[in-house]
Amino acid sequence: MTSKTVSVSEDAYELLKKMKLKGESFTETIRRLARRRRLADCAGLWSDVSEEEMEDYWGSIADLRRRAAESMEMRRVEGR
């Protein structure tokens, strides 16, 4: 089987490592996580994420949304 090298940020690697089950390879973890699921199958998936990590997560999303809105506004003003 051929393989590919994929670069991920340190924090993404740590998250993936936390989601890896005992005896599971990273390939198996990615396959398991990438399967399409019913909404009910997702219940509890983030139960091991701390309140602080969730606050960081939501803060990052808010920051990305703000920067995207600013970028879109700049493009609108510039006529792009």
C-alpha cells in the first residue's frame, strides 16, 4: 500500500492523538473519524475536551469569522 505525507499543525496532531484508540494506527483513526455518520452517532464525541479548549475553539471561530468579514468588506470597497 502506498502512503502520503500530510502536514498538520501541532495542535491538530495533539487532537488526533487524543482521538486515537488504543492499538489503532493514525490511518485507522482518520478512517474512523472520516466516515459519514448519523447525527446521533456524534453524541459525546467532544466529551473529553475541556471547557478551556472549547473556549479557545469558539474564540478561534469568532476570529476567523471577523477576519473573513473584514476581508470581504475590503474587497467590496475596492470593487473586486
